[in-house]
Amino acid sequence: MKIKNPRPATFFNFRVLAAFLLFLTAGMLTLFAFAGAQPDNNTQTIRSSRWLTRLASSVGIESRAQPGGAVKLDKYPVQRPPGATQPPVGPYTGPVRNLRPVTAVRSGKLRVMRPIDPATVRNHYHLEPIPPKPPTQSGGPRGPQQTTAETVASAPSPTGLSFDGVGVGLAGFSPSSNPPDVNGRVGSTQYVQWNNTSFAVFDKTTGALQYGPAAGNTLFQALGGLCASHNDGDPVVSYDILAGRWVLSQFVVGGGDTDYSHQCIAVSATSDATGEYYLYDFQTDPVNFVDYPHTAVWPDGYYMSTHVFNPAGTFAAGRIYVFERDKMIAGLPARMQSSDLGLEYGFLPADLDSLTPPPAGEAEFILSPNFTLTELTDSFRVAVTWGATPTIVVTPGSTILAGLGNAPCVGDANTSRACVPEPAPAQTTDYVDNIGNHYMHRLAYRNNGTQAAPQESLIVSGPSDSSDSNHGAVEWFEFRNAGSSNTTPTLFQSGIYDIDTNYRWLPSIAMDKDGNIALGYSKSSTTVEPGIYITGRLATDPINTMGAEVEMQAGIGAQLGAGNRWGDYSAMTLDPIDQCTFYYTNEYLKTNGGFNWSTRIAAFTFPFCVSAAGSWGTVTGTITSSETGAPISGVTVTLSR
């Protein structure tokens, strides 16, 4: 997943294109992986000369040697130099209304599947399409700036569980893409991490590897088609706390001229991540590139935020998708709805963390950085129905007078990505992306009350400005809502965590059942290698403050080259069973270099948080027909207390 400020123009290499056409005429039906623009670090297979013609006519292509002698193709539209001819592009028509149900395929047990070797993915990194420029003019008040840390007691304490995830150091894994798109989630007994094109399953108590690392499309082999043949990445791992199911997905890019973007979704049949899955292939757009997907769980659907780019590579719209959750957890044919959100960019849907769901029928939340002014947040509510005639209604709320500042770009050689300083031997051209103007995964939702008397909190964070232009900080927010579908969340507290002159960015945040908050992020400077750190606050601390900084994994190496990519996100998630233990994952390097990232996964808790495991139980039985007495399959049972 990637998206950031515009990249420098890339020029067409006609010799490379001519060579490709010769290969095609000689009968080659596939080409080497081509790296996607700002989207993900995707490996693509070009399947027809018609697609190559379209690609060549609408984008600049640059080839160059990569580490290990691999050749990379930078794919996707990139900004052209002044005076260059743009290809003819039809008018953008918005989301396609196609409500035909998508049939699922049930896979075998993952634990007995032979993993597809991640080494089959070629080294590559991505340029990006042409995203909107981040705003620079302020539209709201600057958030409270915290320049000194609070007490150590306010920070979450390590549980002692800390282990390497997918990356250098795990079972002989060697990265083939950059950045890793570090993404993971804790479930009932396991932790699943999916980094761009490879995933693995771990025991959440011991960190022991249960499956993988495996190429992402291993999951979709039983489904066939594009989801089985493509391994394009931009993955998201979600856990449906209401059903006890894993929701794993990645996109397909470049399926064909009229079959361009797909989302491949695997919903586990049980809470076991190494068990069987219901597999779905949703076409998300026939001609446009649907990028940067982020999924979230809500009672009426699986929601997904995306950025849509037209065939010329120009940002067209933010788009929200909703998938028919009730059908998908039963493995039944499921539908998809979508709606455009204008020029919203870097937005997120709310992801349910609490055992108590939202009030019945409450509309989903979407929060987005305002696309014209900093320090403002745009709010939307999304309501869907899934009857004979499904509907989706997006209602804009009032603009919230709080939001992200403009994270500074420190590097002087490339103001698009070379932003975050690193120590020598890194030069300014090696500085890494700060992913500015994005609310970072996740927008965590908690109902700390009841459905009848809700106490709703929405927690989110992102990169922001600091006390000067030489470093950036992380900014976090807690918004609250009164349980209505017709209201805009209000700001309860926020803070800019800026306790020294180091650059902090790539945050992720969550809240436990007691209202304590944990915040993880990356930290780097000209004297500190990029490492992984966390902080947090007790619910009883003064508002707008975080505690002391805790080192989770010190950086050992600086990234050199590799397209300046870092992130594009990290993941702070909460144990769905005990509702107290936070799991955080992010990237670091063990040595200087490029395409040599490692990741770390660690667990933390706050003192005095008592496990909610006793709130869980198991219901077993058989549902039968009242008329015939025969068992009925595919029934949804709703329990209340």
C-alpha cells in the first residue's frame, strides 16, 4: 500500500518497450513482475500485448537493475514532463453498480496446503500514481503539543513476548519487495501477519511459527482465476470479533483492459487461521486502479476504504466499499456495494474492537483528513441495507476542527519521498517516506457502554508537524459519539507527541477495555537508525498526554535506496479475548541496505487491566426445521444478554 506526494517525472524507455514487444511476438505471454505506482509493491504478470499497448500508451516506463541483478519495471501512470502528450482518457464514471452475488469457494485446511514460495516474487518497488498534493494551509487550531514524556507508569509494559515476523530472520525469508506494508492482527489463539506479498501464522502466546511464510495467493489457489494467479499485495488482516473469523484480503491489479481491479477476500470458516476459508473474488473496478485498501469490521458489513486512480494515473476519488458480511461468514453468495467520497484521501472506516457492538443499526463511521486544509477532519456516516434491493447511503457530517498537521519532508533531494532522516551511510536521497496526510491504519472503535446506553470512542493517529521543520511527530485523537447515526463525532482529546528532535511517524493506535491507549510508531534521525517504539496513556492520566517512550526494537541498520519506501503502515491491535493485551508490529533493518527489511511483533499490557476472557463462551447445537425436524445449514444465530 502506498500513496504520497507526487514523484518526479519518469520518462518512457522506448528500447525497453521495443524489447518487450519482440518478446511478445516471439510467443511470450508473460513478462517479469512490474512494480506498481504508489500502490503496493505488487508483482504483476502482463497477460496480453493489448494490455501492454494500453500500459505503454498511458504511462511512463522505466527499467533498471535491482539488488541481486533483478530488473524492475516501474508500472502505473506517473507524472509526465510539461508538454508531454497525455493519452485520451474517458470521463470518470464512478463506482460500478453491480449487485450480482459473488459465489464463494470453500478451501481445504490451510495447515495442510503447500505454501507457495515467497521467493517466486521478484525484487521490485513502486512508483506511484499522481496523488493529490497534501494541503499546507491550516484550517483549524493546532493540536496540543507534548514536548516532555509523562511517567513510565503511564506507558504499557512489555509482556515478554517479542519475536520476528515475516522478513529477514524468519525461516530463511528474503524480502522481494519494498516497502513491507507491515500488517497483522491478533485473534483468539493466533497472530496473523501479512506483509505485502507474504503471510505467516503464529501462536499468539509463544510466538511459535504455525504456517508460512507463504506467498499471499497460496490462500486463493482453490478459487482459481486472477486471485490464484496474481500475488499483488496491499494486504489487510482483520478479525471479526462478533463472529470469531479472520478476514484476509489483497488486491489484484491489471487483470485486463476491462477487468482491471479486483479484491480477493478470504473469510475463515472458524476462528482457526490455519483452517478452511470461504474465498471470494470481487471485481472492484473494470478500468480504474483501486489502491490502498483498508478493511474494517462493522455489524452490517466488511467496509473497505480505497483510493481510485484513472488509467492516466490521476487521482479520481476516494471510494468506500461494503461487502455482505452475514453471507460471507456462512460461505454463501455475497454482494458488494460502493460509493465515491469525492476527493477524500487517506481516510479510514471504523473497525470494531469492543465485545459490546455499536447500537443496533448504527451507521458506520468514516474519518478523513480534509483534502484542502490541515488541522481539519472530514466525517461521514455510511448506512447500508442488504434486502432484495440493497442500498448504500453516505451522509457527510460537519467538519471537525481538529486534524493532522503537515508532516515535514526533511530531505533536500526529493521532496516527494525522501523525508525522514537516517544516519550515515544514508544520504538525503535515501531518506524514507513519511506517509503524510493519511490517517494511519486503524480507526479503532470501542463501545465501553452498552448497546442501549453506548459510550463510543474512535481512536486514530497519523504523521504530523512538530516544533520545527527538521523533524516530524505523531498526532493522535480520541473522538466520541453519542450512539446516533445522525451525529458527527466530537473531539474528546488529542496530542502531538514530540518529546525530542527525533522524527516520529507511521503510527498505529488502539484502546483497551479500561480506556487505556497504546500508540506505536517508527522513530529515526541522523543519529538514530529507524526503530520501533511505543507509548501510551492510562484512562486516568491528564487528557491530551501520553506516557514515557518504550523501545520495542532498536533500529540496527539504515535503509539505502529501495525507492525511499517505508511502511506503508504498521498495526496496533487488541487481543479480542482478554481485551487487555496490545500486539504491535512494524519494520526495522538488521543491517544497512535495501530490500533487507525485518519486522517485529510484541505484546504489551497496562497494569491492573483484568482479562475479559470470562465474558466469552461457546454455544453448540443443531438448528432444525420446525416442520420436518431436518437440520438446517447456513443459519445465523443471534444471542443477547
